Amino acid sequence: MKKLQIITKQVANETVSSKQLMIAALSANQEALKGLKELRQAIKLYDKIEASGDVLELEDAEFDLLYSSLDKMQWGGGALVFGDFFDEIVRIKNE
């Protein structure tokens, strides 16, 4: 079980959560949405992210899908304030 702290930051006068980053990356990952099995896994993960409180608990396969989605995402400059979130993702991946 992987545990990921949910982070909230101010970006351009808007409150943004790491949940939003995860959902955006998952939605943009065309590989994760290519077939029914993959789509069901993505929907399950999406629901888990939405339902999470301050900590998101993921099984290894769920974390791998999330990591893959975050890694493939083309990030804009606004994501720079989430450096600590991305550092945590990489740390967990390397455990």
C-alpha cells in the first residue's frame, strides 16, 4: 500500500489541489484509456482520488498507473509550485 499526502497550493489566485493534478494527468494519459480494461482501472483510480481525504492510499498497480500518467503529462509553469508533491511521487516510486 502506497500513501500519498494530498497537497493544496495557491496558483495564480486560485486554490489548486494535487488531486486536480492527478485527475488531469490520468485523463490525458491516452495509453491508460485505450481499452475497456484500462478504462475501468482509470475510472476506479479517478473515483479513489476524488473520495480521498488528506491521504490517498493506493495499491501498487494503482500507484504505477498514476505515476505513469504524471510522468507522461506535459506540465505548464503552474505545476512548479507542486515540486514537493512531485518529489514525494518519485520518492514513493523508488521505495
